[in-house]
Amino acid sequence: MVNNKIINAPKGVPSQIQGKDKLGQTLPSAQMASANTDKEGNCKDRLCPIHGDQKLKMRGRTFEGIVIKKLPGRVTIQFERMLRLPKYERYEKRKTKLHARLPSCMNNNVGVGDLIQIAETRPISKFIHFVVSKVILTKEVKL
């Protein structure tokens, strides 16, 4: 029997431990991730650019950024860019946030703080116009 500690979450936010709720039942997002991959590791995600039956065509621009938020089926990345100010003959840093679809076969490989590459594709939803193409650098976990 594993001893799980329940962390006190802020008011109104459910406490979750590794894909399980307070009663120890598996959450739907964890079930979905395991159901979309078979025993060989191939994903059954229809919108996966590598394995899907409706393969998303990666075209246009690509960006590299750090994952700041991970949600079921998508990630949010952030990267800095330099903007020139002609009046002052200087440059300033600006941050850009983009949402990208996270295929189920890459769900376990991507975490918050990782450096990933995303590629442009057709619009999948209101915000998502990119898909995760590869993981460049993973954040090391300190124990």
C-alpha cells in the first residue's frame, strides 16, 4: 500500500495527486492518456502529426519555447523576442505566449519547464494553431 500525502490546495481548487482525486480514483485525463496509446507505444490520437490517421500537416512557422502550462491535450509555451524601437535606437524584450496541441504519445515526455519545438498547422480550435513537434530539452527533477 502506497502512502499518498494530500496537499492542502487553495480554497475552491481540488487537490490532486498524480492523476488521482481525493478518493484515489483515476482522473479522466489520466485514463485518456493511457487509453490513447497501445502496448507498442504507438498513439491512437487521430490528430497526431506522426501516428494519426488524419495526420496534421506541419507547415509554416516553427517556434521554440518553454512550457509554462500543461493542460489535457494542449500546452502553453512562452518565448522572448527582441523588438526594435526606432525612436530610441534600442531594442526591448517582449514575451509571447502560444498554445499548441499535445499529442497523446508525447504526453508523458512533456512537462512544465521543458524546452519544446512547435510547428504551425491548420486551426484546430479557437486558440490552437500549432502542434508539438519535438522535445528539445527536459527540465531535471530535483529530489
